[in-house]
Amino acid sequence: MTNKAPPPNLLIHTLRECISEAIARFKAYDLPMLCQQLGLGSGDEQEAYKSKRVYASKRLRGVGWPRLVATAKRLLQEVDDYALSEAVEHVEEVGTPPITELTRKRIASVFSGVPLVNAMDEHDFIKRVWPIDRMPPVYESGHASRSTLEDNYIRHAVHNSDWDNQDILRHMGFFTCSRAQVVKFLKAVTDPLAQDSTRQEWLVHWINEHLQHDGYKLVEAGRMSGSPTFDVVQIQQGVPADASISAVLEAFNPDSIHVRWQLALERRATDPAGAITLARTLLEDVSKWILHEAGVEYDDGDELPVLYRKLSKTLKLAPDDHSEEVFKKILGSCQNIVESLGALRNKLSDAHSPGPKRARPQARHAELAVNLAGTMATFLVSTWQARQSAASA
């Protein structure tokens, strides 16, 4: 926290005000003990009785933003305060990739002319995402009792048709709320409880069309009674090696091998077991394609080590095909890599039942497997193409 650049003064001021408002909702006689527990220093009950808000503001004056955030988090353990939690999120998201207002408007446009949800009541859905019964109204009702945003919603979106989806999202604060709140909405609106399967698939596709510009995407995070649930993750930026491998594999076979490579890249962080399976399958595909082009027979059921031994003879990559010790060692290491990928896949991938004691693959395991497979696949393709060029020269 303290190593980050300080947030803008307006955010700090808002956070301080939200903490003060939250503290002021407690009983006056509880304030001295509460402030002491929050590390803000206590006073006496008489001071608190005069003005709870002034009492809180006085003890927050001069408190730096890292301590303000810590205080707010401790306070949120005691109270459910949407404004305070939003103020904390806004401060903590400073310096991190945003979901911009433009992207939010584009996502909102996906819901133009169609219902927000088609598998549950819209009012119930809104209440799952926003605490509208405790949020301030856009328009005061004029009644003696204090109105809420829920009162406004019921009047203008349920009883009447004054608000369309754009209005609803704007009044909920969708265009200005924290990134965390946007993520909460996106997870909820693509949930199988909110959408039928056809609309869920359609929504995920079009939302991702806009999210990707900010470096985020919806990915499958789990299953609910057989239907997918989604979460928003940051798209991993590819390293230069990813791009160079992609270029080689796309030129070699864009419809099968390159697609498998791209899937492996996407799953490295979110689905390590699946990525490890794809890493091995990528090498199996490359081996079979080259053997086919070279006119070498193989069985469809051949495991990767068997395929690689046939391929290494075809491409003269076996260590015994070279006299230089350094090349023998390098090519021997390549063979070990292929065999190790097979072993890693058997141990950590999703190709077999994990059982109660099997190690769970981590993102670092998947990154290792995918990167090694991509490098080996590129080497094999490049070697085959070099052999072809030499033969036709």
C-alpha cells in the first residue's frame, strides 16, 4: 500500500467523509470506544453527544491515506456500508488498469432494447448487485419518510416505463462506480440464474468484445448444475516469445495447431490443468502433421514419446545423428523435454482423474509446460521447413 503513488486528493477527501458518515451512524455513547478500537483516539461521551459527525471528523483530521484505508476496512467489518466500500475500492484501484467509462457505455449499449435478464425478475437482480434499499434516491418522493433509490426504481422502472436500461444503469452508478462493482455486475448478469443458456453465451461474447480493449475478459470460472459461471480476469500480456511462436505456428497450420496454441496461452493462468493438456496435444499435433507431410506412417494411438522418436529420425534430430558433443547434449535435452511434458501432463493435467492425493497444477506449472511446448513446436516446424527448402534447392 505505502509503495503506491498517493491517490488524488478528491478520493482521499471522499474516503475520509465516508468514514466519518459511517462512524456517525453509531450511538453517541459508543463512539469513544469505537474510535479507540479503530486507532483514532477516543474522547468523552459529552463531545460525541454534541455532534457525532464533528467528533468523527476531528479524529480523522490529518490521518494519511494508507491509514485511512486500513481504518475503513476495519470499520467495514462492523458495518455494511456501500458508499464506504466503494470509496475504499476507488482508492485501492488507483494505478491499476481501469474499466473505462467508454467501455462501460459500450457494455450498457449491449442491453439497449433487450431486458437486463431473462431468467429472473429484474428487480430481484438489481437488488443482488446494488443495495438500492439503502442507497440515496435520485428524486425525493416528497413523503415524510426518507425515500431510497429502490423507491425511485419501483416507480420509474416497475410501475412506469420512464427508465430504460441505460437510465437504470446510470442511476445505479454503473458508469462511475468502482471497477470491483462493475465486475460484480458482469458476473451477476452472465450468471445462469439470470440468463438462459442462449442469451448467456451471446452476452459473454459481446461484453468481451468491449472488455478486451481495457485488458479484461469474462472467462468460465465454474459450473452451476452444468451451466457455466463467469468471472472477470485481466488478460495476460503476451511476452515476445509468444508472438514469435504464434507467427510460426499460424503460418504452418492456422486452423488447428495455431488455434490450439492460442487456447493454451489463454488458459495458462485460468485453467492450468487444461493448459497442460493442450501443451502436450500441441506437440502431438505438430508431430503428426510433419510425419504426415513427410510420408512417415504412425498410429493414431501413438503417445507423444513414440511420435517424437519417429519425428527425430525423420528430421535427423536424434543425438546419435550428430558427432558434435554440444549438439548431442542439446538434442538429448529436447528429447527429455518432450518426455517430461508427457509426464507432467500425466501428473498434473486434467487428462485423468486427480484422485484425493494428486497435486493440483498451478499457473506456474502451466506456464512452464505451455512455453516449453511452444518452443519445441516452433523448433520442429522450422526444422521441417528448413529440410524442405534444402531438398528443393
